Amino acid sequence: MDQLRNIVILTGAGVSAESGIGTFRDSGGLWEEHRVEDVATPEAFARDPDLVLRFYDMRRAGVQKAEPNAAHRAIARLQRDWPARGGGRVTLVTQNVDDLHDRAARALGLGEGGVIHMHGEHLSAWCTACDARTPWHADLIDSPPCPSCGARALRPDIVWFGEMPYRMEEIIRAVEEADLFVSIGTSGAVYPAAGFVRSAAELGIATLELNLEPSQGTQWFDGARHGPASEVVPAWVEELLGAAAP
């Protein structure tokens, strides 16, 4: 434990699935009725903006009805308690566009900004006219004006397929400085996030997978624990914090 300080956690859809947020590749997932090409690309938005906006309005409404589960709360607890136990930083990177990690953190008194949303956020709107980003909880289908510039050029603040994820330099630096990289609830199928474990492994950083089942990149991990996130994540956090107790 003395050598374990900085931790990077990458989370994916499996963390929020037990909160009722659909995963996007399984049967019954987000894309069962909508092809990716129809709702999650810049080309789709240019071709049929109403379809895309209706889809994301539906998703935004669903996210606001969901609640953080035991996995979100355990990760927030680790972020709060790890430094006090003599650890270093816990950098949380999520591919999820819900705000459940953020709400779990706030419930424990953690400040804003502790979650890196590399794929954007449902509860944010991006103005393509002035580049402003605004917290957003309502629908976008009626093309409301941008609060900053007044242009009717708002779109979901979501990284679509073919677009560059947010804060990549910061994420790469955190991985390079980590002593442990943990992937939770990810399929290992979506790049560049799926490549983080290989980068960590090649740098000699310890790696751990916590997932419902082996991911597509499971061979790159030093260890793996499989099962529902609401069970395996709290158990791992308890073990980690217990080992670090004074």
C-alpha cells in the first residue's frame, strides 16, 4: 500500500445500468431502436436534427429521474477518503453522459469538478455559434436561444462518434502519473477510452478490471473481478480503504 498513491478510475455504462440508465450495446440498450448513424454522429444531426434532438431530450429526461447507486457512492467515498488515508489523487474519468457520479460526490460534500466527462454531459448544451456551454435540463427540440449569445444554435453537449473526446491531454497525463488504473463497467469497445489500459500496462502501472463480465480488453488487466457494479465496486473500495487505514 505504501507504493500506491495516485489512482485513475475509468467508468462506463455498466456503472449506471443498475440506476436504470440503459447500456448501449446490449439487447434492450439505447441503440436497439436507433442506429448509431441516425442519432450519434454530426452527420445525423445535419441530416435530421429533429430526430437527434428528440432522442437526446428523451435521454436527458431519463437521466434526471435516475438516482446514483451503490457503485457511484462507493467511488465518491474513495475520492473523499483516499487522500485522508495517506493516498494521492483519485482521478475519475467517465464515458457516461449522465450526472450520477457528480450527484454522488455532492452528497458527500465534495466540490464540483471532480469528474472528467470525456464524452460530454446530457445536462449541458453547447452553442455552436459562440462556443458557450450552459447547464441544461429542458428540451432542445424547439431550438431555444443560447443564453450567452441568443443564437438558436444549441445542440447536446455530447461527443458523437467521429468527434474528439474532451480533456484528453489531462486524462493521458493522469494515466501516466497513476500507480493504479481501474476500469469499471466498460465494454472495452469504444476508443480512445478502450486504449487507456494498454497504455497503463505498457508503462508498468497496475491495472484492475471491475465489470459484469470480461471486457474486450480484459487480457490487458493484471486482475479482474466480475459481477454487478453495485456489489463489486463497494467491496473493492472497502478493501482498499481498509488496507490504507492508519
